[in-house]
Amino acid sequence: MDSNNTEDNMNNDGDISSVMGFSGFGKKARTFDLDAIFEQTRRTAIQRSRQVLDDREKEMETQEKSSTSVHMQKNEIKAAATSRKEDMDSGSDSEPIGPPHPQKDEDDDDEVGPPLPPGYRDGATQSDSDDEDDDDDDDDDDDDDNPLKKIPDTHEITLQHGTKTVSAMALDPSGARLVTGGYDFDVRFWDFAGMDRALQAFRSLQPCDCHQIRALQYSITGDRILVVSGNAQAKVLDRDGFNVMECIKGDQYIVDMVNTKGHTAMLNDGSWHPKIKEEFMTCSNDGTVRTWDVTTEKNHKSVFKPRSAQGKKVTPTCCTYSRDGKLIAAGCQDGTIQIWDRNLSVHTKFHCRQAHTPGSDISRIAFSYDGTILASRGGDDTLKIWDIRSFKKPLHMATGLTNYFAMTDCCFSPDDQLVVTGTSVKKDEGSGKLVFFDRATFQRVYEIEVTNASAVRCLWHPKLNQIMVGTGNGLAKVYYDPIKSHRGAKLCVVKSNIKQKHAEALTQEYVITPHALPMFREPRQRSTRKQLEKDRLDPKKSRKPEPPVSGPGRGGRVAAHGGTLSSFIVKNIALDKTDDSNAREAILRHAKEASENPYWVAPAYKKTQPNPVFAEDSEEDEEAEKEPEWKKRKI
């Protein structure tokens, strides 16, 4: 009954499908026989492995045959050579023993000994040449694998920043411009494409007044420069050095640094975000690491506070982003390295309490290009590399690297195989060096003596493949290789010095009047150079200042000794050396001149009283004069 029902249902389904115009009410799922598939896979694997083994056995047999044939040929040659030698020693003129030569030519008399087997010489030379080619290929591979061959140090140029330490240096992402800053408060701009062989900076400015430049860095787009100086406010400049933004200063009387809007103490370091072009961060002596946004300069974005093991405030001396921008790392004054998640500012994600000697400032931390290795340069004369996934102990450590500066650099090579740092020296006690370490073994593989001063800053640009070094005596050196490096310093060393030419243009419009009389005709102007020379000799056109007045002065002008009225009075009246202590003598000194040439009083009474009448002395006056001083009436 059940079978009949199922057949009826199937027939009904077929009728319905034929009526409605489709073959079924849905697709049926495909079924797989897994056992059959596994069996088929196992068989194919066995067949392939057998085939590989057979091929290897055939290769081994052919190599053994070739080696045995070569040995047999060598033995035959040796036997023939010895028999030939015995015949020559015995002096027999018989024919040489050995296989006959295939060709009978006149040149056969010159050949001594039996001929080599056919193809032996060709085969030997062929194999030798192949071996030489293989050796050349191996050498090329070794050159590619050897990181020392990639160090561009065959040529160098020197940029004179100043006389004091170059404490900051930055290259834009394209490598077209270099910016240097130093202890002399200056920031200098160098354009490789625009410089000639004189190697002069095209712009110099002091963006932070009288504060040392601590750090410089270009943004990822290359249109903005972060300037970190010794004050509490970082600045952002555009590509040409004009001010874009200045961070706000915080309230130094607030205890919790989270509640203030900006830094309250000297800055130590700063860095741009590697992915977000508007974000950067700074660290300061107020014990905070702050992130900022260029568009909102009135307040910071977030605050990270490094803490010691006892929970006390610690000063961060350097800071940087990871390559993907997700982590923020800071090296602190107590020798610790603290790493936060960028979005979680309270607790650290990775923390190493004794990365360097406690109390030694960490001058620089840098992430590798693969993002897993961290290099730290300490004030305890060491360089260490760390794996942030196991942050308890360093992978490798190098000692004996003298460090006298709070911003001594370390960086990775573009291929991530070398770690580079600089060493410091005291004045006239040696040369600063650029030291290269192998990242895998951490052996000191190479050194470059920079100059007779400390090597403070170092950069290895990945696009240019050129190394920039800032020194303690105000130099910025660029090392390059004409073959392995690209653009950069190669653009300016081939240019000759550009001579400044005067602009050849007319100073004013010249009206041509060919039929004018000579007395009305204007002299024709050739160029501005001659006209400027003539105008320079004309005191009115060159606006020559009036010479100083000699003597007491004239025409309302004061003499040369006094530029103001007060100085004139001091010179002529207050410092007058005439003795006016006796007033009677001072007045009578002019009596003779007044009587001979009266000017003030006598001309007024000349008509009404030509003869002056003076009062006569009375008897009372005479008696008063005779009285003693103590009897005289005091007035």
C-alpha cells in the first residue's frame, strides 16, 4: 500500500509540474560520496610520490654512470701518458701505443700523447663555465642578501646649519625637502631640487623665538611640519614655514593634568600620526603625553599619563606611534617604556619597568617597518631591541654606545635588516660615529666616522635610500650612493653655482620721438643696471640721508652730539664748565659789552631819560652798614 501511495504521489507531482510548466518545485541538494573522494585522493597521492621517487632514482643512476665513465676515461689517459713517457725514455722510434687518432693531418705531429676522449674537453669546459656562471649568480645573490652592500656611504655632502648642535631633522615623504633645527633656535629649509653646489638653505626662521628646537617632523602628506621646542606650546607650520596652528598652553595651577587644556611645562618630543593627517602628539615635562588635532587648537584630544610602579608621575622623554597608528609608545625618565592603545588612555597595554637603567633618560624609541620590533636608545649608553609580544626581556642589547644628548636617534634600515644609531664624544676627544647593527644577530657590522663631534640625529629615508646625520658642531651630513640612491643629494651636487643677474628691464616707459629737437629728446634707456648706477650717484633719487650738523646746530637741527632736545640741553647747559658760583662776577663779566653796545634796557629810556639817575646812599644805610652782623635785622 505504501509503495502504491508513493507512486501515486510521484505521478501527481509529475502531472502538476507538467501543467505548471516546470520540472520540479526546487533544486535538489548535491550529494557527495566522501569515502570515494578520500580513496581517490589517497590513490593520486601514492602515485605522485611513487613517480617522484622513480625520478630521483633515475637521476642518481645517471650521475653514477657519468662519474664512473669519467673515472675510467681519466685512468685510460693516465695509462696512455705513462706508456708514452716510457717509450720516449727508451728512445724507441716505434709508433706510440694507444688508440689511433681519428684524423691523420699534418697538425698531428705537433700533438703529444694520445687524444682526449671525444667530448671530454668540451664537457669539461662546459661544466667549468656552468660552475663559474653558478658562482657569479651566487655572488649576486649574496650581494642582494648582504645588508652591508645596501648601505649608501660612498659619497657625502655637508650642509652648514650653524655652529651649534643640530638637535632636530626631518625629511618630507617624497624626499624633496630637508628641515633642520638646532640649539641656535633656527629652523632651516633645504630644497634638493633647487639647491646648487653651494648648498645654501633657501629659508631660515625662528618659529619659537628663543627656544631650542627639540623635534621636527613632516606629516604623512608632506604639507605640514610639526615643530617641538623648549617651550610648552608646539607649533604646526606649512610647507613654506608659515604658521598654521599653535597649541594652547595649560593652567599650571591645576593638579590633575587631565583637566587642563594643554601642556604646562617644556616639551620633549612629538610625532605625527602615520595614518591620520590631522593628528599628532607631544610629550612634556608635566608628565603627560597628549594627542592633538590641527583643526581644533583650543584643546587636546586625549591625555596619557605615564606612572611609576608606585603610581607616581613620571616624565616622558620621547614618544612615537606604531606603524599602523594603533599604539602610542613613550620612553620615560625612569628608564621605563610604556605603550598604550590609542583609544584607551587609562591603562597601558604593554609595560616594561626596567627597560633601561633607572634614572637614565630614554632618548629615542622607534618601531620597525613590520611593526613587531621596538628599538630603544637609552641614556645608559645602550641600544636594545624588543619584541612587544614578549615585552619582559630584550631580544638583543648593545653596550658601550656613549650618549650625551637627550635626543640621540636610532632607526631601522628600509629593509628592516639593520639598526642604526649615533655615538657622542666630548669636544676634541675623538669622532662621532654612526654604528650599524644586524637586527637578527645584533652584531656590530659597520661604522661610519661622521665628524669630530657627536652624531645626534640620524635618518634613513626609504625612498631616497640616503642617510642624514645631524652633528654636535652644527653640520647636517647626507650620505648617498650614485647607483643605489635616488634623487635627493644627487640633484644638487651636479649643478653649478647659479649667478645672480640683474633684471634687464626699463625703469619707466620710454616715448620715442624721432623728429624732436635734440634739446627735447629724452635719452634712451638701455637697462636698469646703468640707470640704477646713475640714480645711486644722485643724492635726491637715492634718498641720501643728510650729514650730521657740525657746530651748535642750525635751521632747527641739532648737532651731531645730540639727537634729541634733552641730549642737546645736557651737552650745552647742564655740562657747561663755566664757574657760576660768584654771581656778581658772572654779571659784571658782561658790563663792558653792555655799556658799549646796550641792547635791552638803555634803548627804551634813550628819549625820556638819556642820562641815567641812580639812587644816592642815605645816612641810615651808612649806619646800618656800620652795625655788627648780630645786630642787623633779619629779613
